Amino acid sequence: MQERYDFIVVGAGPIGSSTARHLAEGGHSTLVVGPDEPAGFEDHQGVWAGYYDEGRLAHVLEVPLMTSMLAMRSIRRFAKLRERTGVEFTVPTHSVSVMPRQTLTTSASDWFDRDLLARNARDLGVEVFELDEDGLRDAYPSLDFEPGHVALVQRDAFILNPRRLVEAELAAAVAAGAVLVRDEVVRTENTDDGVLVTAASGASWRAGRVVLATGAASNATGLLPRPLLMPSFGATVVLVEVDGPDAVDMPAMMYLKYREGRSLFGGIVMSPRPYPDGKWYVKVAGGSLLANPLDTAEEISAWVRTGGRREDIDEALAVLHDLMPGREFGPARTRPCMVSATPTERPYIDWVDGGDGSDEPDKTTIIAVEGERGAMAADEIGRLTAELAVHGRWKDTIPHEVFQAHWAEPGWTTAGWLASQR
């Protein structure tokens, strides 16, 4: 006889693990199913998660305002989660967003609009500091920024370790009674009494409702009746080896670098973090984000096996050598990552489309996904998702319309969407 749960959460990444925690702590029988992190990527088969990393920014210097609000709600619960589980997953840092002084009219203009970011922070009651070119140089004298650039600084931000965050969320979920199974769900089927969920191993379980927290690979899982309007990309993370935590004196940065009207880099430059191999690395990522559209499990597997885009190493080293002239760095290597985006620039937390051509959603299955900024906001996204799953209706003060999913027509692809944007 198959085990039956109140809820099954498919996906054990940041959003899936936090959803399972909030469900279990609410007293509901909960199963969370998701594969563990693969040992390597050279011969990888199947989907891939974006949280296989050691350092992300957790701050409010984001657009739209809703992203910052979700992050702030999550961050306020971090201390209690650390205390409850004993898992350390944050390190205090200055979050510094560096951008050209002149306002841009490119696709990155909102993400690096100093006035807009500052207004968002003020709306949330978070203190930030605006630095002009001289102020930026004086605040971080060990760094040589591109001339004509200014910054916005949040001094009470965190570096978030997404691997450890997932560890903490799952530990809290299991402590509250949730069951964790390391497997990959391959099929969900509506039945008269709920949903039947089947895994690659052949194991199956039943539940009243299912949450799909399958991340950037959601359209590749085969679990949705039609694709989400959610382009997904293979991103490259460049890890540049340094001697230790004090090898370079730098904050965690979002850096949009322009020279003579031409973009040279746009992405994150992370201060040194320790990685599982025992070495310390500066992480640089963001330059080639749109170069690798991915839709199917086969495309994802092939991308992961490449290990990332090797050309990004030269770009990363150029950024670091310009920031710290004359400094020698250790070897650099790439790691594959996956990110996704939504046209609303907000998470999807919604009932899954019924797939029958009607306007009626499937009220047994919820999709909960966020793009590349999902880790810092995951705990609040998980709470909102659990609340919807339990009550069957939206109860938060933020209107549900903000998070409603947008569905694409069958045959939609990320590459096709990307071409339509150009």
C-alpha cells in the first residue's frame, strides 16, 4: 500500500525545502522528494540546480521592489533558523552595487539604477549609502574602479550560502516531521483522492496536494501540462583561486562596468568564500548569461557536461585585474549553473494550469519557482506557497495577482523567446 501524505513537495532546493519546512511546522504530514547534489558534472545526466554554490548576496538592492520585500521577510527569519538547526549559512558583508554615473537606457538600466534602488530601500526602511566617484574610491581604497562609476552600499547585508541554507531548511523540516527522499519525480497523476506521485526509482506516494518547486528546470521535467512562460539559461560561474579569506580586501559587489559607452561586464563579483575542495575562491559570474538558452533535459545535461563557458575566464580575470592592478591570482575554473526569469520579474506561486484548454486551474498542484535571485527570498516564497497549499486560497496581504503564473503555448522555447526580444 502506498504511503499517503497531506502534501508532497517535488524539489529539494531552496524553495522546495523551505516549503516543506513551513508545511511540516504547521503540523501537516509532508514528503519532500528531490535528488541530492551530484558528485560531479563531467558525466552528468538529467536536470541541474542553481543552488550548488557557496555565495550569494542577500540584500535589498534589487528590482523590482517585490523582490526586495520577499528577501527582507526571509532575512528576518534567518537568525531563528540558524538557532534552531545549528547550521551557519550567512556571513555579514557590505553589498555594493557599482554602476556608471550616467543613467543608462539598456536592458540593465533598472537593475543598476541607483535612484530606483535607493528608493526601494527607503520604502523598506533599510539604510543605504550613495557614493559618488570620489566617495567610492575613498570607501574602498584597495580597489580601482572604472572612472565615472558610482555606487550604492547596504552595510548590513549578508553573503548567503545556498547549499547550507538548503541544509538548514531540510533539517528544520525533518525535525518537524517531514520525510525526505532522495529521488527524482518523473510523473504526477490526478486521482479521485488526490495526486499519485511516481519517482525514477519506481517508488510512488499519494497526497492531497503537490507542490512543484523544480526551479529553472521546471519546463524540462515533463511534470507540467504545458510550458511556463519562463526562459531558462545555462550560466557560467568562474571561480578564481586566492590564498584565503583575507587575500583580497573587497566587499561583495554587483558591478556594471562601462567604458566609452560600451558594456564590459555586468554581474556579481563575490568576496572570497571557501568551497568544498578546501580552497578559497573569488566568484565572478554574469557576463554570458543569455548565451545558453536551455529547454529540455537533454539540453541541460549537455550544457552541464561542458562545465561552463571557458571564454568567461578571460572576462572574469580582466575584471579582477582592473579592480586590483598588479595582484596575482591563482588558477581559475568554471562551474555550470542554471538560472531562469519570468516576464513579471517576480516568482510564480500559483495553481498549475489544467492543460485542458479551459480557464480552470488544477487545484491539486502548485508551481513555485523563482529565477536567479531565489535563494535569498526562498524562505518567504516557501511560506507563501505552504499557505496557499494548506488553505487552498491566497491569504497574504500581497495580492495573489503579483505571483500568478504565465503560461506559454505548446512548442514555446527559450531560444524563440530570446529572438523575439531582439
